[in-house]
Amino acid sequence: MQWPEGWKDPGVLDLVKGTPIDYLLVPNGPEFDAVRSHAQQLGIEVGDPGRAPGGIEIVKGSWPGVQWPTNGAGAGPTGVPWVNSNGWLIRLNRALHPEIAQWVDGPPPAKSFIDADSYLIAIADSATHGGRWIVALDEPVAKGIAVREAKSLAVWKRLTATAAFFAVHKTWTDYSPVGVAGIVSDFTGDNEFFSHELLNLMGRAGLHYRILPKDRISATSFESLRAVSYTDATSPSPELRRQILQFVQAGGLLIAAPIWGEVAGSPASSPQPGYKVQAVGKGRVALADDVPTDPYSWAADTAVLVSHRYDLVRFWNSGASRSFYTMSPDRKQAVVHLLFYAERGPDSATVRVAGRYRAVRGSTVDAPKIEDLAIQPQGDGVEVRLPQVSQYVALELDV
Amino acid sequence: MLRNHTRRDWLCAAASAVSGAYLAGTRLASATEAPAGRVALARCKTYDPGEVTPALRKMFDQLGGLGKLVNGKTVAIKINLTGSPTYRLGYEPLENTHYTHPAVIAATVQLLGMAGARRIRVLESPWATADPVEEYLLQANIEPRDILGAARNVEFENTNYLGFAKKYSRLKVPSGGYVFPAFDLNHSYEDCDVFVSIAKMKEHATAGITLSMKNCFGITPCTVYGEGAGVDEPSILPKGGRDLIHAGNRGPSKSAPQEKDPKSPRQDTWRVPRTVVDLVGARPIHLAIIEGVKTMTGGEGPWVSPYQTAVEPGVMLAGLNPVNTDAVAMSVMGFDPMADRGTPPFEQCDSTLKLAEDVGLGTRDLKRIEVIGARIAEVRFDFATLRKRRGSMPERPLGMRG
């Protein structure tokens, strides 16, 4: 937790005691000595702001939620609002540095509307993707808590309850992402902007993906994927090319920038303008006509080239939502995290999850076990009617 | 009669055949002159293909059979997929409330195929996207293969942009038009011999009702007529809805025919009904189908107001004249098809039916329309009373304008 500048009274630590908040980033200065000292007595670790303890990386993120337009223009009621999420960044860092835990520095912006559920989504956005949001309170709430104001204490209670929820479900961070498309890149240098934005925008396109760093491709990297995207500015190594084409021969789809080069195959129809599609073996290669410059278009095109037929999660009436589909190491349980980034949870929302499952339960911060979800099996998926919920729901699906 | 003509010739002939009044380019026709034909009416309680297909077949037979209309022809079908595929009325599937149900589309396609249609194109301009219609349907949880597999040579095309053609097709309004003299449309609306509109039976926030004619509002590509349309030339991709038609706050891309009178009213309740009539004049409907097996009250989609409900009227209609067919549908809904502005469901808007009748597209006078099959009184589902009970007409939401 980022200790508020105004909290000089060590007595406030009584509120932290017994919560999952176990590390405090306390501002420098002698006025906080008492806080540091009392925290250590309570068994809470203390560090300097901006400096992560060993084995942890602090990444600069954004305040999660709907980003409202500043120019007065915006999406209509049925348009897709812009959502700030740190999920992709945490996942990327975990994929590149699996040995390092990720803490996200994304404090609430000043002078914005923030309530208890804003903190819920901030914590859930990071926790569901395997990171930890560094608790950072907005000034009015911090001031209110310091004087034990009821409204602010309610926010604190909600915040710590959310953190506790994810602490209880810590094993979910060991679950593996389930995706339909693999994003192959080195994610650095000339490729950094495009590949990072692509990951960010894949969520907006509703496409579930796995992050595949170029130098870590193995025989199992493409398992269960339907497509692989290659947009790096340089050609793949001969070995990587061989591995990806092997995936295509077996029935996969490669969506590649022109740098990939011509592929021997027979022409096939393209569902999306701007791509030349070749049938290769049992699969297809969709080669872009032009060098990709717009990650948004690439993400949207990928969703169509793969086809929404294979959507892992479909939402209705969900507003500004995202989902993260994960599978337990023993592959006996899937957890699908549903995040609703608007100021309140959805009403009459329905979600369809692909896969065959024998039981579905829900859990939220307020209701740890929802057994009586309205379920409708649909061939290779299950449709779940969500009750009125707050901004986060985990669906636990038993294989 | 239709042989040895180009599609464009035939399109004009079909439009002109409706009424010679077009030739004068003014409002000449009246209710007594406008064409009157048969409208078939059927009860259909479910979307079970075992019930939908026979009901449609019987209606088409009552209209004289599909064979002489479509045998050897390319048929285009405009369906209604209004709004985002991720927006439901409560937990109801979209096709049970505001989308044309795929079972009705598939059964129609099947029957058209059996009647000898050479090629069948299923058309829609989905909200703010150039993605294939199939992808749009999948997002709504609708299986496009059920439609594609219902007959031979069936395909979808997204008509919200240029699509598979090299240029837009310019279709003129034979009457001269209320608002627009002609439209630049996706080629599919010209490259067909027979045009079918399959609508959902609904009320509409701006136009009072949306039936087989209002369904054609969506044939306009948003690359030319949308809020993101290019100023000089059409944009490549569609963006947003058709605000410029609703509000008249700007013109279509300059490459397209402009409004006849930029000083005409800017109210959507004036503009939308007239533009619909212009569109139906430019792109005549040969077969109008309205399905109200399941639908919703209170507006054209769940975004309109919080007082909307899913309902099951259990009825379908078909006719060879869209004005006649819409008139019967209005009566089935408990409204008076002769109603004018100020009377439900046109409390605040002009009647699309009256405007269509005025230019000779067809009569709305039930006394002149032969209703066959079920009787109107037998299948009536009283939207009008529900509207009265709600205490208001549908609100006109800002932002969502088809």
C-alpha cells in the first residue's frame, strides 16, 4: 500500500492490521518514523516509495476503469467504451519474467469520481491477471479514513474485503491463460509499441490470447490455439518459421505482416479485406497486404479472421467489460474472471463461456459462493445469466 | 415480363409499375389510387421450423406462389439486426425481441431456393462495422450456417459499406423523393432481380412503427450516410449511426446525391419517415415479410426505454406490396393504419404509410386490401393498448440512431 502523505498518526495502522495489506510504501521523512516503527511491531513490512522489495517489480500502470472522452464525443449506448486495464501489462511481464511478481502502480487520478467499487475494480483488474495493485487512496478518502469518517471507512472496508477475497483465492494466479490466438513477438525495441498496444486492444476486441515471447517457443506453445499473430518488424528465425508453419500445417491459422514473405499454398477466400489467404496443409496463412501500423485494426481483423465462432466468452448487457479465461494446472477447473469497469455492475447481463462443463458456480466479493446461477447449456458452451452483481464475478467451471 | 431487361431497367420498371404517379414526380396518388393487393396472415406460435416453414409456405402460396417471382432470379433479402449484437432486452436472445429471427430467415431462404431462386443474398448493414454479417450474427449467438445451408448459393453481404463492389450503385427515387432524389447504396441492392424485406413487428421511437418499409432505412451505408461518412467521398469503413439522416446536421458524402431542400425541417420525426419512403421508392420491395412470432413492445430495441417488454404475438404476415403489408401489420398491432401525425403510433411523427401512399407506393386502406389466411381480429396482439397503459410513446433516445 502507498501510505498516504497525510497519515502521520500510527494509530491508523489499526485499520491495516489483519487485512491482506502486508507491505507499506511509506514516504521518507522523520514525521513517518512512528508509522514505520509501529508497522514493524505489527509485522507489516515497510519500504520506500517506488522501491520494490526483492523478487518484485513495480510496473507503471493506469487507473483501471472507463476512460471518458475529454472532447465531448463518445460512444453511443451500444458502442464500446474505452477501458483502461492493466491486465495485459501484468500478463506480459509475467510471460517475460515469470520469476518476478508484479505490483502495479496506478493511483486514482485527482479530481475524479471514485467510490468503493472503483477500488474493487482496481484491485480485481490486477489480481485476476496475477498481479497486485498497490493500494493508493484518493485524497478525500484518505482524509476521511484518518478522521474515521463513516463514508470513507465504508470505502476502506470494501477495499480490504476485495483484497481479502483475492488473498483467499491466491491459487488462481497459478492457473494458465486460455486463448484462441497466440501473439508471437519479442515485445521490445521496434516492436514494443505495436505488440504492447496489440495486447491491450485484443481485450477490447474480445479476443482471448496467449503471450508467446519469441525466444521461448516450444513444442507446446501453440497447443489449443486456433491462430498465431506475427507482426514483428523483422523476419522470424528459420526455427521459429518452421515451428509456426508446422502449426499451420496441422490446421492453425497464421496472421502475419508482409515481412513474413510469400507462402506456398493454394489461394483461399478471405473474410476480411486487406489480407491474402493461402491454404497450407490443413491450415491457412493470412498475409496482410500492407505493413501493419494500427494495432486496433490488427486486433479487430484478427478477431474476424479467427472468427467469433470461436469466442471463448461472449457478453450481453455487460457494458464496459473484459474477461480472462484461465485453467487450473490439473485442467479440472476453469476460472473465468468477469470484470465490469463501469461505475456499477451490470443489470441482466448474460455471459456465454465456451467449453463443456458439468457445474458452474459464481463468486463475488459480496457473495463468495453463488450456487444457483441460471445456466443454459449450449452445445460446446454454457450460457450463464448473471444476477445483479458488482463489478467483478469469478465463474468457477468444473470440467 | 421480367426477361430481357437489365437489372437497372427492371428496377425502374418495377418501381414505375406501382403507380404512374411517379412519372410526374409530385404527390399525385391518393389512397384510392395507390395499389392494393393481397396480404397473407398466419398464426405462428413458435420458431420451430416445423411450424415456421409451413406457415410461410402457405402464405407464399396464398400470394400466388414464389416460383413466378424468383425462379432463376437473384434474390436479395434485407433482414433486421438493429443495434449492437451484445445488447439484449433482459436475458432474452436478440432474435426473440428485436432481430429478425434466424428461423424465419432460414425458412424463407429454403422456400426461395425450392422455388428456383438462382442466388440468394442475405443483407444487412450492421451497427458501425464492416465485419462480415456472419461474424455479427455469431456475436449475437446466432448460427449463420443455419441460413447459409438452407438453400444453394446463399451468401451474406454487409451493406454498410462498399462491400465486394468497386463502386456504389446509384438508385433514383422515381417520384423525385421527399428528402433525397437518389441514393448511393451497396451494389447488392441493384444486383438483384427480386428484393425481399423481412422485418420484425415492432414499435419505433422515431417512426412510430418499424415494419417492412422502415426495415429498409438500414440499406443506407454509413460510409456515405453515417456520422463518420467522408465529407467528399465515402469513408472506407462505417462509423456510428445515421445521424445525418435523422438530424440533417450535415449532408451525405458529396459524391452522393444531396438533399433536395437543405431548408426542410431538421426533425427526425419528419425526416426519417420521408427518407424511408424515398428508399422504398428507389429500391422497391417485391416481397414484404413481417414476423411477430416473438418481439418486444415499446420500441425498436432494448435501448429505447426501461418500460419495454418481450411479447409473443405469434403472428407472421407476407405481401407483395409493402404498404399494404405494413397496413395490415399495423392493424394486427391494434393501430389504425389510416392514422396520421398526432394519433398513435404517430403521436410525434409522420406516418410512413401515409407518405408512401401519397406517392403511390400502395394503399394503407384496409377496405381495399384483401387479407387472406387468418383474420386480423383472430391474431390481433394489442400493442396499442399496451402503449396506452405505458402512458407514453417510446422515448427518442439520443445517441442510438440506427
